[in-house]
Amino acid sequence: MAINLDASTAKIAWTTSGATAACHTGTQFALLHCTKGANLTAGDRSPAGKVKLFDAVELEGSVFLDATANEFDIGDRQIGMVQTTELMFYEFVYAGRRDSEGSCNLDLKAGFTANPSLDVQSGPGQTIDDKIFDFATLQTDRVTTPKTGFNVKVRFGDHPNNTIPYRFQNSLTGARNFLAMAARAQKFNVYLVTRANATAPVQILGRFNWAADWIVEFTWSVRTGKPTATTRRVDILEGVFVKGAPNPADTSSNIVVARSRPTANKQDEDAVNAIYNRRRAPLLRQSKHWPPGFRTNFFT
């Protein structure tokens, strides 16, 4: 008989250990990171270095394939994992030393034309499908008990992060504004997927949701010219596994099946460029004053 995938055995396990959402104040940039696998020196130079050394959030998908006694590999069958993400909010606020120096609100979420979106970062020379069905993340163990077949495991990981400049020029007041708040919250859906071969349709075997958020406020010292970060909320939240595909299909599952672009990483890059380099409204909103009710101890 042909190798048969037993969809009833599909599952995704949360194998994350040591990951904690946090903020680090480097000498040149503020870093939002997940602690485990974070390069905290990335904010000590300009341009900023790479924050992610390795994945902080880790999951493992698994499924069983039935086989006969004379089948010793899974043939053309492909099994992998893919993620989508949805931003709840994603903004940075800058303010002057005093009210008359104004403030700037940078709404990066407004730069995302697709939300939720595909959250897959392919490597050099890789396609999106190459990344999803990467054999380097696959472990296949042939077994004969209790049934002959293959126990297949797939590894998946992520490490959301930001490098945030400390200063931003307010063109309405002509004054340099300083980082006052960084806020980012997003949901993630990780899917265990398969297809019979490289040209076959993608089938969703199950999905696992998780979330991460950072809300951090900054105050500045007149004496040292350096910031101090106060975390108002920082979390990595483990979700639950649900077997099978959503019925009816939702936006995220449709993205997975079609591998629809643009990706979250590409949109993030475009939003950063639109604000910091092109200063494009409405992503960038400038004011001649501090935000209403702003902290009077911001720059002391």
C-alpha cells in the first residue's frame, strides 16, 4: 500500500523554555526582544546589529505515517510548519524635552497592507515553500510497533524583536524628539501542514496560537542624556492546539494554503522605511505639543 498520513495523530507542542519578553536600553538603540537567544549588544552600535542569535519561542509538530514493511522513507510526502501573524498595535512615540518641542507618533501597523499576514522568512536562495518544508527541520523515525510507519517531527521557532532609534526629528517644531514609548502586540498562529508532493495542494493538520506584547515607557536624564525604560506590560503567552483546519476557513488559514504575500517581515521593513526615511503620513503624525496628559517627568 502507499504511505498513508494519519491526520488524527497530528499535534503541536509548545517546547519553549527561557523565553521572556523584555526591553534593553543599548547605547544607541532600544531593543524589544525575547531574552533567550537575544544579542543585547545589537543596540550598542549604529547601524544597529542583529538582535536574534537564535529562536526564543519553539514549537514541535508531529504526525504518524502508516507504511508497509518494505517502505523505508516517506517518499514525496512533505511535512512542515508555517506561521501567520496579526498585529493588534505597533507604534512608537517620541517627545521633546518640553511641550513646545512637540511630539511624533509612529504608527507602523498603519503601514501593513495585509493584516494578518504570512510570517515566513526564507533564507538566501530559498523560496517560501523551501522554508516551510525545510528538511533541516524534519526528523523521521521508522518504527514497527505498535504499527509499521514513521513518526515525523517538525521543529519551528521564532524570535520577534525590534531595534528602535532613540531620537526622531520633529519637522513642525524643528526640535529633536526623544523616544517616550514603544508598544507592540501581536498574535501568532503556527500551522502543521503537509502535501503529497511538491506540486500538490497544502493541507492543514492543526494549528497552535500564541502571542507576544511589549508596552514600554522611557524617561530621560538631563544630566546623563540617557534613557531609563519602565515596562508597563511585557508578555509571551502560550496558546492552545486545535486539530485540523478551521471550518469554515478563516483569513489566516487561507493565507497558509495559498502562501499569500506580502509577508509580515517585508511589510515591517516597508513601514520602517516609510516612516524613518520617507516620513510618510499617516504613518507619521507630528504635533507641535506633547500628547494630552503626557508625563511631566519625561525629561528631568
